[in-house]
Amino acid sequence: MLAVEPVIIDKYVRQGQVKLVFRAVLNHGERSIRTSEAAACAGLQGQFWQLHELLFQRQREVPRGGGDELVAAMQQFASALPGLDQAAFATCLTERTTLEHVQATDAEQRTRGIVRQPIFDISGPGGSQRLVGLPSVEALSAALDKAAG
């Protein structure tokens, strides 16, 4: 995703041709839940994509343990985001403000047959299709161009 997403954002999203939506799939236990909650907490302050990108870039640094260790790691990652109200973020994370939303999103994804990532559901006047796995920039561009009609 780290190589494909920026190209698609520059070529389509910033041009207003595509709306990119991320929906969490909780397929890695507590680690998925806590990172998704953290991104959603950052999103409450308009910084979802910034934390999302940081978590993908540093995913090998996310602890495999649970509980307090994960919460501390998410707070450390979030501390790198300029302008993020760290106290509000910490409260959101520790009070699990976004947990219900994250779980509901995962449940919705599962009803659509989505149990892993990445999956791209692309639709537009030219048709719709689902790409499973990480497509190349060329394949994703072709699918987006086709959907645009």
C-alpha cells in the first residue's frame, strides 16, 4: 500500500475523481482493534489519514502484545502528529470512545464478505469491480479509469 496509495491519491483523489474510504477489518486480534481505534481517535481531530499512514509505515514497530503496551505505542505514534491534541487523543484511546464504531465497521465488512485487507471496491458509471490483494498502480488505475466510464 505504501507505494500504491500515494500515486492513486495524487492522480485521482486530489483531482476530485475518486473518493478514498478506509474501512477497518479486525483480522489481527487486539492489535487490529487498537490501531483502528487509534486511527479513528485521530480522525475525530481530522488526522485519520496522517495516523493511518504513520501506522502503515511503522507497522513492524507496533507491539504484538496487548492492553497497556498497545495503548502506549499508539500514544507514542500519535505524538508525531503536529497539531493533534494529545490529551484528547489519550482520553479517546483509554476510554475506547471509537471502539463501537470500529467494531460496527468490521461487522459491516464481514457481511460484504470482506475479512482481510486490502480490498478495493470500485464503482462508477462505467461499472464496478472488487480487487482483492494489492494491485499494481497500473491495475488499480485501469480499474478506476474503467469505472469512471
